[in-house]
Amino acid sequence: MLFKKEHKDMILNGTKTATRRDWKKPMVKVGNIYKAKLKMLSKEYFAKIKVIKLYKQKLYDMTNEDAKKEGYSNLKEFEKVWIEINGDCNNQLTGNWNGNLVVYVIEFEVINGI
């Protein structure tokens, strides 16, 4: 699975235990182990993560607890980072939060860090 470099330490120290992805269909399976990478085609990875939960959720339905699993202190902080990474997924020029967007939520645990 691909992550932004700013998420690496959050994953390794256990503050980020979930990620949300705007996928058409799930790209991971519960129970499977994946290499956490910073570059798409690289063989290098910084951790192995095991998917422990997978479900769909509207961004509007997120709670502060969900934001903490993403590694952020609150929902507003997560929202800001989401927009920086993904735009608003409907109108990237406005920078608005598209809370109606349904995303896949992947909760995971680190199997081993490097």
C-alpha cells in the first residue's frame, strides 16, 4: 500500500492505524499482509501491515475518533490534510470538503517495522 512520506513515522509509532481511500472497489482484503511503501513501483518498504478491518464510510460520518486513527488530533486537521492530498474529489479548485464522498476505510496494524 502506498502512503505519503509524512505518514511513515505515524504508522511506525502506532498513531496512524487507519487510512481512507477513494477506490471504486476494495484493493485489499481483511487478514492479508501488505508492504507499506512510499513509492509506487519501488521494492523498498518501511513496514508490513495487516488489514484488520475494511468498510465503507461517508466522509461526513467520520468522528474525531476516526481522525485520531488516521493519526490526526481532530476531524478538522484530518479534513485539511485530505483536501491537500485528494482535493475535494468533486471540485478541486474550491478546496471544499466533499463529505458525501463514500470511501473505503482500511484499519491495520504494523506487523514489523524496518
